[in-house]
Amino acid sequence: MPSPNATSSANPLRSGWGSDAIDSALQRLLQAVGWDDVGQAGVALCTALLGPGQFRLVDSAAAAVLMARHVASRPEGVVSAPLAPPIVLVDQDAREVRVLQALGVPEATTGLLDARVPAEAWSGADWQEAWARTLLLLDAKLVSVHAADSLQQAVDRLERAERLQRALFAIADQANTDRDMPEVMAALHRIVGSLMYAENFYIALYEPSRHSVRFPYFVDVADSDAPDQTREFSLHELYRSMTWHLITGGKALRGSPDMLGGQVDGPISQAGPECVDWLGVPLLRGNQVVGGIVVQSYRESERFTEQDQTLLTYVAQHILTALERRRAHEELEQRVAERTDALREANRVLQQQVLERQRGERLQAALFRIAELANATDSLEDFYAALHRVVGGLLNARNFYIALASDDADELRFPYSVDEFDHERRSRRPGRGLTEYVLNHGQALLVDRAGIERLTQAGAVNSIGTQSTCWLGVPLICADKAVGVLAVQSYSEDYGYTPRDQELLTFVSYHIANALERKRNAESLKSAYAELEQRVTERTAELAAANRDLREQMAYRESIERQLKHETLHDSLTGLPNRTLFLERLELALDRYRRDARRPFAVLFLDLDRFKVINDSVGHLIGDDLLYEVGGRIAGCLDSGDVAARLGGDEFAILLHDSAEPERAINFAARIIHALNAPIRLGAKEVFTSASIGIALASPRYAKAEELLRDADVAMYRAKAEGRHRYALFDEGLHQEALRLLEVENDLRRAIARGELEPYFQPIVRLSDRSVVGYEALVRWRHPERGVLLPGDFLPVAEDSGSAEQIDWQMFERVCAIAPALTAQGGFISINLTARHFRLSELDRELFAILDRNGVMPSRIRIEVTERALLENPAQVKQILDGLRRRGISVALDDFGTGYSSLSYLHQYPLQALKIDRSFVAEMRPYDDGSSSAVVRAILAMAGSLGMQVIAEGIETEAQQQALEALGCEFGQGFLFGRPQPAEHWLGVGPD
């Protein structure tokens, strides 16, 4: 800004006004690059030199327009030489002058300065002088910018020409490459892509003789349905497509789909996604079209120009030439295959001979010397020094070292090292040095200082020791494994290593590695011989002592073997034979019986009664003592030749020989029972026990010893079922019962798989009007031969076989599938949960998962539990029931009054209903105040005070209903109201 004392017409250069601003403006003008920066810097210079005014610097195109518009306004005598005279426009009203000054020579205008200044300043001589200097500065800058632009344009043209030339060379190279045709096509695509936008590119080859078109290469980001490269399409299949127009028209086509319509004859058939811009050029062999190359764009930002068309047309002919040359080359190769093979073999032999002569002169002496070193040197140190001299005769090895990895690869040793700076190389743990890099990769490495820095920056290596200007290391390979590194390095810029040195040192390294391995083996063998002699002497003395020890050990092992055999076949607690030995003896007895039926025998299976109670109450140690005493008493009852064994736990078995009649086995069983009746004193305690015994007699029907033991076990369970402390003889009835249970078990497993188990539903009614308020789901088996079976016919078998829980979950699933229809008008369905279900901590989640799968509201389901279920793991049962209740499932206590009937259940668990057991209902009569009525009245009163619902079970007569109504019982179920029936039976009788 001018100072307050300066006038607008003062010359800033002469008066010193704004010198800092002028210097800054000049500096900015000198540093400006590009038209925008020059324009802004020029305006800043005009402001600094000329003072107040408005200034604008425009390019040559805008200058021509302004000059043509105001050419008649050129004044006389304005200082602007050597430039063209300015155009001066005077605004008298505004007292302002507008000056349009062209810059450059008239025939080559570089720009124009458009200035609006006060008329007073324009007329001043000082201002005119500053104006002239400003014009000279701007003109000089524009000339330099124009020259730089011209030079840049020339450089761009040269780069395009060079890029085109490289592309043409690359295209020509594809004709002679050994790669497959798809790879050649992809390479041609990349070459075209280096010259212009060619993301979407395909080549079509036309065979005029067959009027067919093939697409050997097709890449399109939008068209996923690429044509088959191996298929030939008839030209008719492509009728009216752009490819058809390109081939039949024989001229280049370019533009958007609308523009293309005006370049071809006839309509265009759309094939594939519609593009934004399309460019295709024909492939011409003379005047004949033999194909086409097409590029297309799906983006507005990428459109093709006439220059792209010219370029692609030019490149296309070279591509065609390359493709035809390749085809001709392939045909030529086919014709001269045999001669080429012969020439190739001759050339290979000749090249090998030349290579042998070149390398032989340099390597022969070195290799002979290396081979001799393994046997000629006395020590490894002399061997390493000799190797150094050999390598030094082949290349610069002033700095040379050998590194060897330990066998476990935990240490890197340097047995030999000669270096100008690092005089000592100590052993170290493997790190990230150049030596470790070569050792880990198993390949030679040649790097200069810049290469070392690149590897360091990449984190591949860390510099260790003095950094060299050039480093060459090769691995020492033994048995396909890198065991060490041979390295040379240079610290001088005057000498470095070449790839030829790397090849030479790599070749030599194999021989060095072999010689080193032989030398190390020789050293090891020498050491091994000395060690072997020492060890033979020591071993001889050891063998004499070992021979004595061996005899002692053999005797000891024989003793141990006898002991182990006895322990393997006998129970460690009682000393009796175990199951394995007993079955062997039983199998022998069965074989003798098959050969001679006059040698019968019997098997007794003994199980202690309530042994678990004794074991749990007084402890396992006392229980073991009891088993030991029982085993002794059983053994004391045996006759000569009989066998008693402990099978496991509290189970024992006895084999009685010569038992032709059952009486002998029965008498023996009675004798054992009597022997066990006597009290057993165990320490300070006196324990009583008894046994249940099953007896099975030999029979021709038995094929295996296990079958006899199984039947004796079945008879034992019959004895327990009859009251324990007794024996039972296995007879045909037990056999048939066992077969029946087995058949039921097998049928039951098949029934579960086939879905023969189904739920039946018994209604629960309001006694006052017998309206149905819910149902209890009960399982039935629809047997294909025996009809519908009740739970008592198969549930005990299911409990014993472990199938009961699987049946329950199958029933839960089927009940929930029917529940939406059965409870559509309201009410609930009760399902029974036994104690075994509550052992599953995830019970509530499993139930809710079934409800969710079948779309059943939790309020439509009621869970019935027994008092026995509440006794097992009360904490977990309460947690599960609370979870069910929170989600809306109600809980009823089934068979109330038959168990402990503890009042703590009623407030400890979330119960909503009680079910009176049928045993109380069966004895009820109207106006009868018997014990059953008293119990029912007490239950009703208690449930009423707790707000619980009461349901009476087993109502079969009108009298029972009347008696219950008289006591105030509101709900009931039983045969009087309906027997259990399938869901289809009740679907028309919905609950109120």
C-alpha cells in the first residue's frame, strides 16, 4: 500500500514507495509456474509498481477477442515499444482510463494486460515509465512461460511417440514369444491399455471362407456373459450388432450409442450392457476385413477421441501383423520341427562346449585344488586358509569369511574370517544380518550399499559390523540344506562384484561345501575312532557287569511276570479270580459240557443287598473291607474244583462243577446266604448284610459263557424283585420273559424312529357343568401288531434301556405341534415331567425352544411334577420351575398326598395347582365322612388358603363327582368325563 504522503501518480520505482512489496511481487513472478500462477503474480506486480488501479492478465485467446473488439481505439505516442501499441479507452465521467496492452510481437501474441487506472496517473511521465517497465517484465515472463509450454508440448509428443514405439516393439515381440495365446492376448490388452483407456477390450477374428467370427479375447467389467473363446459364431448370429457392423462395414466406428446409429447402415441390435462410449477399428489384410478390435467405456469420465481412434487404427494393424506372424511362425515351427530339434541339439552341444572351455580355464585348477584340500590339509584351520587362497585366485577376496550354523540352528559360528576392519567375528545367536538372510533363504545375495539400506528399511536385515560398499554371499549346501555361508565384501567404491562373480562363487561354493563336508566328516571320523576305542574298552567292562545284572533281572522279571499274570486275572481287593478268569473257566466248562453232557455245571450270580446304603453311610473304606470279608466267606463255602470270582462292585459269581440236579446249586446258594447272615465286624463297627442269588444251569442252548452269566444275572434280579435275601432259579419262564423284554426293547427303538408313539389327551373338566378347561397329555404306543399299548406295557422297558427321555422329548414336540389347534378356544394342556428331566439344567430353555418352534403361548402349557421329582436336587428344580413360571407356564403338583406331602413344597416352589391322587377319590361317596373325605377336605382347605387350583384325578362314577362337589372341589378328570383319546377326537370339543 502507498504511504499517506505519496500521490497516486508517483512512480514507485523512483520514489522508493513500496520497495518491499515490489521485491516480493518480482520474486513471486519469477517463481510462478503455469498460467494461473503467472496471472496472479502479474496482477500483484502491477499493483506494486503502478499503484492504484484494477489489473487483469489474460491469455492469448482472450487477448485476440479483446483486441479485435477495440482495435479502433489505439492512441498515438503511448510508450509501449517494442510491444504493439495499446488500446486506450477513456471514461470521462469516471475519470478513468482502460488500457488493453498486447504482450509479445504482433504476429505471436503471448497475452494481454487489461488495466483500469485513474486518468491522472495515466497522464504522468513517471507512471508511463513504470508502465513500460512493467510491460517488459510481464512480456519476458510470458515469453518464458510460452517457451516452457511449447517445450512441454514437444516433450509430450516425444513421450507419446516413444510410448507408441515401445508398444509396437512389444506387439512385435508377442509374435515370437513362447507363451500361450491367452497370455499373448492379455499382453496385447495391456499394451493397448498403456496407450489409451482400454479397461473393456475385446478382439474379434473373422474367417471370410466360413463367414464365422471367433472372440479369442474378451474382457468387460460390466458384461459377465463373455463369449466362449473356443467357439466360432456364424456372422448371422451377430446380425446388426456393433461387431457385425464393424466387420461388414470395414471402417472404424466411434461414439455413443446414439452417435453410432448415424455411422452405420440400418439399425443396431444391442448385445450386452449399453456403454457410454464405443470405439472399434477393423483388422484389414489388404482390403479384406479379417476381424476387429473394440474398446468401450461405461463411465462418463472416459470417452474416446479422434486421436484414440487414429492410434487404435494404427496399432490394430500391427496387432494383426503380430497375430499373423505368430500363426505363420507356428506353421513354420510345425514344418521344420525335426530340423529345428536337430539344430537345437547341435547348438546346445556347441554352447555347452564353449561354456566348458570358458569356465574350464578359470575353474579347473581351482576345483582340483579344492578337491585336494580335503585330504591334503592337516586341520580345519589350514583347510579354511587354503580355501581363501583358492577363492582369492578367482575374484577379489581380500575380505572373506565362512559362517557355519550349528546342528540345532541355535548358533552361528565363524570358523574363518579375514577382514580389513572387523578383525574378529564372534559366534552369535542367529539374528537378522546379511549372513542369516542368505542362510534362511538358501540363495545367493549380491547387494551394494543402497541395496543393503533398502533391505534394512524393509526390515529384512539389520546391519552388523562395518558396512561394506558391496557384499556377496552364497550358501553352502549340503544334502539340499544350507549349512553355512561363504561371503566376500568390498569396502572400496573402486571395486564391486558383478553377477558373473556371483555365478562363479555359487558354482565354486558347491565344491567347497562338498570338500568342507568331507573334511568335517574326516575330522569326525578321526575323533569317532578314538572315542570308539575308548568306548570299546569301557563297554567290555560294562558288558561283564551287565551280564550279571541281566541274570538277576531275568529272575526278577519272571517273578514279576507271574505276579502280573496273577493280578491281571484276579481281583486286587478280595484276591478272587476276576471276570476275565471266571469267563475263561466258564468257557472251558461249557466246552466240556458240549463234548460230554454227563458233566453238567451251574453258575450262581450273587449281588449284595443294599450295599450302596452301607457304602454311602459308613464310607468306601468300610465298604471295601465288607467286600473282602464277603469274598472270604464265599470262598470258604466252595468245594474242590469250584470257582468263585468278583465281577465288580458288589457282584460275585460262582461256578459249581458236577451239578447234575438243581438241588446242589440251591443248597449251595442257601449255604452262602446263611454264611452272610452272621454279623461282620469291621473295626469298631458291626455290619449286617445279605445277598440275592440267581442260578443258571448248563444247557445245550448256550453258545457262549456270557449267555450263562447273563441268565444267572436275570435270575438274581428276580430274587431281588421277590424281596431280596433269597435265591431264584433261572427257568423257561424267565427265559421267555427276557426274550419278551428284548423284543419290546427292539420294537420300542424302532417305534421311536418310525414315530409310532403318539400323545392321547384326557379332558380336565369343571365339575359344576362338565365343561372342558384343559387336557392332560398321555403317551400311547400304536403298535403295528398289538394295537394301542398303555404306558405300563413299555415305559419300564424304556426306563431300563435309556429310551424314556427320548420318548418324552418326542412327546413334548408332538404335543406342542397339536396345542395351537387343541387350545384355539382357550384352556391348557398338561405334560408330565419326571425327576430325570430336571437333571438337565437347560430344561427350561429346551421347552421354550419347542414352544417357539410351534408357535405355542406359554400360558397354554402346564407342567405336572411329582413330589419325588422335587426331592432330587431341590435348588436346581426350583430354579427351573421359577424360570418356567416367569415365562407364563403354570406348574401343578401331581399325585399329591401319596408322597411326603410336605407343606414346605407349597410355599417353596412356584405351584399353581394340586392334583389329588386317584387313591383318595376311589373311596369317596356322598355324605361319607371317611378318611379319604377328610384328607380331600384338608387338601381343599389348604389349597384354598394358598390360592391354588385343585384337580381330582380318577373320577369314574357319579357318586365320586357328587362327593367332590360337596366338598368344594371345582375341577376333575377321569373316565366319567372321557377316556384318553387322540387329538382328532377332541378337536370338535374345545374347552370353554
